[in-house]
Amino acid sequence: MAAPPSSVLAFDGGRVLAADPTEAERVEGLLARLQPELLGLLPDTSFEDLDVWVQDTPSLYMNATEASTDAEGLWSPTHQRIMLSRHADHIERTLAHELTHAALGESWGLLPGSMEEGLADHVSGSLCESGASRLRAGRLSSACLATGGVSLQVDVLPRALSCPAGAPRAGWSACIRLKGEADGTDPMDVFRLAAGLSSTKLESGAKRGFYGLAYLAVARIVDRGGYEGLQELCLRAKQQGLSRVPSSWILDAAGLDAAAASWRSAAAASMGEAELIELVRMYPDFVSDAVHGYLTSTGARIDDPAQLEVEISLREGSATVLLSQIPDLEATIAMDLKRPQPDGVQVASAHR
Ligand SMILES: [Zn+2]
């Protein structure tokens, strides 16, 4: 067993153990904001005194099978301890996620399979607005990737100003389907498998898929009836003497059915402009491939993507964005175009 972090900051409600007092105070400040907000947001929640350990890699050091793991954070109910990675992508959001596990009262225990993970993610998005669209994009695209992939269209047109007056503008379109390792997942397994438990052995792609599917179901139920609507399912199941909320109730409340296609199209439809921008940032290659495809197929001599109108849209769903809305990617593609291209290279052929 390794020693706990050395700097200890005790306060009303628990302790933070971190590498130094500055790090401990930072986490204590986050707890002071997140804990009361979480209690106000979710019914049947409370906190006992808890410890938060800030570590390089979150680990319990003993009997790891009883802890639930989210890679960047861990919650051990036995120890009333959250273990947090100081290298987490968004430490506040990871803390909010683990605090949700810590706060949930007995009634929430009737959520089946991975649904509690979807709830913890959804709550962390509500409490931490910065980075919420990144979280949504990640979870919703994982849900699509587990159930057939994300279908996108890229349309490239020269801007009217960069063409001779009256000349026809030749455009180029590419249809792209992003596929994931977890493709072919039965979405109903989200109700059978607890992806957050370290005792559930899953490949990371499959795990992301279940987090995505659980997030999607929770988001659709909360959109319709708030967190109370989700809790009502738990209370009703308890009243009827059931040990778990039946999956059919969750499907009904979320407006989904058992078929993978219904989950995929619902996930795509839930993505708005902000999420699509994040998705393009996650997989930028297909956009630069499309620009190259346009240039190779039309023979146009353009070295600045600002002379092009590049529109990216979700084929299942309504979100559409322009490359000019993502200036960092536009700049990367511009740099790429200025590099001399060998003649006759078919950059985008794989994506037509
Ligand atoms: Zn979790």
C-alpha cells in the first residue's frame, strides 16, 4: 500500500489530501461550490464526511474491485473516499461526477446497469458549464459509434468572390461515416452491465460506448421530466417491490426502443452546433481530407481555406457548422495547403 498524499486540509464535511497546500485549497474551493449545488439539483442526495485524495493515478491501493472507476476519478463507498487524478481533462467535472456517486441516496440504487454513470455525467455537465459541450459531444458521439457510427457530410464550394463573375461554381461533397471499436453494441446491455465498476472487465471502447448510451438515456429523460422524472421511476419500482427499474420503463421515458438505430438517431439528433464543433475537433482529419478531395478533383488552385465555403453537417440530425466557425482547424488546414503537394496524390479517395 502506498502512502496517502502528504498535505492534509481538514474542513467541515471532510478532508482533502493533496501534494501541497495550494492544490488542497483549490480542491476544497471546488467542493465548497459543488456540494451544495449538487444537493439543490438532485432529489434524495446527502453527503457524509468524505475524503478527497488527489493523485497522479487515482487508485485505492487495496481491494480495488469494490471501487467504481472512471479512469480520471474513483469513488469508494467503503472508504467514503474520492480519488482524483491531478491530470484529469477537467478536474472540476471529474470531481462533480464522483461527488454524484457519493451523494446518491438509496432510491437511486434501483437504476440498472450503467445508468448511474449516465446520471453522474449528466449532473457534472449541469454543474460545470465550461466544457459541458465537450462532454456532451464525447458521450453522444460514443453512443453513435457503439450503434453504427456517426454519419457526416462535408460540402466544399469556392466562395463567390474568388470566382470570375458569372462563372459556375463547382463544388465537391463527401459523405463520411466515423466508425468505432465498439460498433455493434447491443444498447440493451447498458441496462445489464455496470461499466463503472472496476470488477466489470470491458475494453475502453466498449466502456465509452456504455457511458455514451447511459448518458443519452438520462439526458432524454431529464429533458422531458427533470431529474425528478428519472427518480420517479426508481420510487415507482421500489413501491412495486422490484429490485431494479425495468429497462422498458427507461425506454418509454426516454422515447427510445430496443433497436440500435433508435439510439443512434436519437444521439445524433441531440447534437447541436456546439457539440458538432467539438466532434470536428476530435476527428479533424475528415475535414482536411475533404478540402484536399475538392482541390484534387476540381484542379482548383487555392492555398487558403478562407476562399472556400466548407460546410459540415450531421446526416442524422440537423446540426450544421462552417469551417470558419472553427478558426484553429481552419488555420491548420491553411498551413497544410501551403506545403507543396506532390502531383497526382489522391488524398481523399478513401472517403468518397
Ligand atoms: Zn462514475
